[in-house]
Amino acid sequence: IRMKELKEYALDSLLGAIPELKRVGEGEAPHILCLTLPGYKSEVLVRVLGDMGVCVSAGSACHRGRPSHVFAAMGLPKNEMDGAFRVSFSPDNTREDVDGLREALVKARDSLFTTLS
């Protein structure tokens, strides 16, 4: 399966399972998908998903650990910037990997308290 097809499968699968999940930008890179789960801290999601064996990265690639000027320029609200994370694909990834990500993300969302007030 090609990475672009896998990225589209991931987008459809994840957004279908988690209605509050949002895509950040329309990035053309076939191997990177940026998403946000507003109200949840990306650092916490990264840790919880990692504990489940799923690797994702927090925020934007250029500004690890601090707010992204790119996200700010896009007009993302703070709660969306705080919840942003990246999913990266390799030629070795499969639909089953995406299914595992979806299941883990649903569990993480359900087990964490939202920071929304």
C-alpha cells in the first residue's frame, strides 16, 4: 500500500471514529498527517499512546516543546494548538497499524480528562 493511500485511509478512519478530532492543514507530504484533539494536551496523548505501543509526535516538527508559529499563523485556537500531534507513515506501515492507532486513540481519549472547561 502506498503512503498517500494509507494517509487517506488513516484520515477517514480516525475522523470517522473520533468526531472531535480535526485535521490541521492540508499538508501535501504523503507520509505526514497532522491532527488535533482539542482540549487534550498533545504531550499527554503522546505518552499515553506510547504506553500502548503507538508512536506519534507532539506539535509541529519545527517547534518541538513550544507553540508553533505555523499553527498560530493558521489561526488555530490555543486548545487546538495544544492538542496537535503528528502521525508519520513509512513504507512498512499497514492498514492494521492505522487500525491500532485508531483503537489506541479512542482508548486514550476515553481515559483522559479533557482540559476543556
